[in-house]
Amino acid sequence: MSMAVRDIRFADLQMLRYTVGGFARLEPRQKLLVYYLAQASLWGRDILWDQNCRLGLALRSMLEAVYDAHRHGKLTCQDDNEWEAFVTYLRCVWFANGVHHHYAMDKMRPGFSEQFLRDALHSIGYEVDEELMHLVFDPDFMPKRVNLADGEDLLETSSMNYYAPGISQAEAEAFYGKMKTDDPRPPMYGLNSRLERDGEGSLVERVWRSGGMYGPYIDKIVSWLQKASEVCDSPGQREVILTLIDFYKTGDLRTFDRYCILWVQQTDSEVDFTNGFTEVYGDPLGLKASWEGYVNIVDHEATRRAQTLSDWAQWFEDHSPVDPRFKKTECRGVSARVVEAAMLGGDLYPSSAIGINLPNSNWVRQEYGSKSVTIGNLTRAYDEAARGSGFYEEFVLPEALPMVNAPLAAQLDDLHTDLHECLGHGSGQLLPGTDPDALGAYGSAIEEARADLFALYYIADQKLVELGLLPDQDAYRSQYYTYMMNGALTQLVRIEEGRQIEEAHMRNRALIARWALAHTQAMKLVKRDGKTYLEISDYDALRTVVGQLLAEIQRIKSEGDQAAARRLVEDYGVEVDETLHHEMLQRYRALDLAPYKGFINPCYSLVCDKEGKPVDVEIVYGESYDEQMMRYGREYSL
Ligand code: ZN
């Protein structure tokens, strides 16, 4: 593969490339399957941009017009600094799929002047839209994409686009509250729609589907899925794709559940995918899902490792420190695969999860299990970027450094992800009658904490040594150290000074580490030469505390105890100690590393025979970040 184009660094971001080693192994038909599914993964991009902010697509067009004019020599800039700041801003907007930081959710600030942009637009004859100027330059206009601050109207204070302006949180909650019945198999109400007001002022849902909202985009996705359905790995996979097409055509959420059930049972194909309205982190009320799509190829070797865990799922469930009432008596269908990403799209691009566990419907999971993947080639790309960066040398206590730097440590990260995805999310059960959404805005952080705690508890278990997944009983220690260090200290480098912790996964890690600090002497923060470090003196005792918190979090989830969820998250997962935060940022800045990373996709191109019929697919890696973003804007936008 070509590494001619250097992976770029800008603002707080670094772009990485992932390689798809398994692609070469596929037969031509399967390569075509990857190609068609990849196209279907890219066509939902604009839907996501529109979901993130109602002005997102207009903003992108405006910024790209300036960038394009400059590249073609139609725009000359007097001031190189302004131009450089403009390009950085555009790259950040591309990265975030909108004007708000992908992680912090705050609006990003431009480093160039308003005059600069006005002049540039004027010189290329692009009509200035004053609302877009506000969006870029007025910090008080749409300041936050998703606000989760306790006590505020979460819809009024969030500028995501899942609810029409003027709809209050109370109205939306009442609207969806009425849909709740005692149906044991409820669809995920609200998942694929925007809540709006009709002419009479009543609330109505507008649905993303063929002939509905973003219908022409959905039709594009459908047409590529159609092609994919003709080159499937199995009749079962074909049925999965056809059911998804049916869902896109009707927008019917019960069809979506049917698709999820078929999809979760489809575990033997070499090439797999997700495509659709999936995760709800972008909605402050946790109902509406952002569009995402990705394609993957199974990694057989690494899958054996994850499968071993899966095979023992019931054993892990039975032996967890959780109250027996909250345990599944029959743990089924937790399938586990390690895959290589072949294409990332929508909300998984360019910033991606490294492990995915779906579907999200509680009753489908309960009755059919879930499908869990760890994306090995993304983890590998992260790993390679981190090695030798000096990060651990700065933040890890010197006596713990050899342990953390041992070759085994990277493997432990993978094992933690496997445990989190294959066992953690799939473990436990709700008490009969508990509303799956009872934890409200705290649900995501609590669910992630539950999966992480399950992983932390078991990574220290003798069982993993017995199963041949770890060499000895002490091997897990480096994972405890780096996990707790991250939760208590180093993840703070991803937050801007003066801000609190907002994102669900970050809240979960802070919650776990700081709850543990408050509840055991086995771990504490120490000062050396004016620097703060984490010290763990008794790993066994720390594991006991991990088990205690796991039991409590599972209770909260099983009983739907929102008051307790709120207390835990607010007490341990949100606030940031200003002095500590400042210190972390300073030490981190001195290393000159990017706290966030994203991925540049490979390019695929069709090889056709003399009649123009596609017969094979080539993969190419050389595209630069800017080229890729500009191309996606041209080729996957209507
Ligand atoms: Zn998770």
C-alpha cells in the first residue's frame, strides 16, 4: 500500500489510515459485495449532517465553495494566516460533521475574521447568508449540539436537529410518554423521525424514508443495497438486506425490529455491515438515532479469542458479583467477532468506535441476543500512533511504566474491548415492568459503566488464565492502571479548560475511577515533583471495589432507579477539578499530541469486463483527507 500522503494533524485532531488486510483474501464476488455496501454506507452522510444541525449542509457548501475556488486559483488571499485558519476550521467542521465539536459538543471557534470570509465569498460571487455568518461567528448562537446539563430544557439548549425549534423537552417527553404501552416488544419509538409541528400546532413525526424526509438519499442507499443483495454470502444475508430495504421504503419501526432480529442471527458471513439509524447519543432525550453505516470483513484469527469469551457467557453471568435477581438465567446469542473495517460512513466517519454491539432494542437483545464486534484494524492504527509518543512516559508513575509498556498491554486493551462488547453489554436483565428508558439522560453513561465494570471485573479473573487468554494472574494489572489513570486524570486532556464532562463514555470512565478513589485506599492520587499521578497499591482490593460498583450499577439499571443514576453520574462523572484539569492540559500540551483521532477511508474502484459488467474491485489507499472530504461532498450529495 502507498503511504505517500502523510497523515495530517490539525487543531486537536490527527487523521490515521487503516488498512484492510483481509480484502485481498476475498473472492471477486465478495469484493463486489464490499463495494456495494460501501456505497450504501457513504450515501447517508448528508442525513447525518442535517441531523447534527439544521444549518450544517448549507455551512459546508459555503466553506467548500471557498476552498474549491482557492484550489482552482479563482481566489487569492492576501493573508496566509487567515487562509490557514480557514482551512483548519473547514477540516474541523468536516471532522465533526458539523459546526460543533464531535466530542465536546460545543461550537468550534474560527481562527479567521468575519471580514476575511465575507471578502472571500464576495470575490467568488457567493451570496452571503447572514444566518450562516451568525453560526460561524456568534458564540451565543447554537452554542451546543447536545446539552445534558441537569435542570435545563435539554431541547431548547441543544441545537441538534431532531426536534423542530420551539418544541420543549416537556412536550416531547409527553408526546413519547403517551406511546408507551405494556407491549412487551415495543418498537424504538421516535428512532427514525424528526418531531415537528403541523399547521394546527400539534406535534407530528416526519420520517426518514423513501418518499419521506431525505427520500432521494434513502433511495440511493436502497439502490446500492439492492445490488449488494445480488452478490450476498448466503440466502440469509440476502434476506437481511431485503428486510432493511423494506424498512427504508416504509420507515416502519416494527420492520426495523424484524431486520435487527435477522441481522443479529446472521453470524457466519465473511462480509457484514450496519446501515441505518443506530445510536442515540446525538439526541439529548436519547430517542432519535443518528445515521451510520459501515462495512467489515471478519478477522478469523482474532475472532477465535472473542468467541472463547462468548462460549463462556453463561459462566461469566453466573459468577458476577451482581444480585441474582438481576442476572440472566439464560445468556444466549452473544456472538463475538473481530473484524476489519472496510468502510466507515455517517456517524462512524471519520471518528469511529472501535467496538460495536448491536442491536439497541432491549427486547430484541433479551430474546435474540446481540452481535458484537471489535474492529481490529482501527485499534491497530490507534496503537501504532500511540507507541513512542511519550504519553505514558509523562503520565504513568515511573515504577509502573515497565508494566504499562510491556508488549502484553496492547493485547489487554483488545481483551477489555472484547469483554465490554461481548459480555458486558449483553449481561444482566431488567426487573419485570422496568421501563428500559427509565434512566433518561443518564442511561447512556450508566450503560457504558456497566459494560466497562463487567470487563474490568473479569479481566482480573483466574478464568481468563484458564481459558488461555492471559498468561498469568497478574497480567491484568496494566489494564487497571491505564484505565483508572485515564478515568481519573488523563481523559481530562480531551476537555477544554472551564468545561465539564459531557460525553457518555467519558462520564462513565470518570465515574468508575473517581468512585473507586472515594471508596478504597488501594488506589490514590499522589504528587511527585509537583505532578499528579495515580498510584495503585493493592490491585486485589481495587478489584473488589470494581465488583461492588458493578453490583450497584446493575441494580440501578435493573430497577430503573433514576434518582440513584443521577446521583452517581452527577457526583462522580461530571465535574472537573480546575487545578487538576489545568495541570493535565499543560503536561499534555508539552507533548504536542492530538487528543482525538479519526480515519481516512480507503478508496474502492470497480473493475469491469468488456461489456461493462463489474467483475472485480480494487482498493487504493492514497487519498488525502482534504481530497476525500471534497470528493464525498461532490459524489454523495444531491
Ligand atoms: Zn459500550
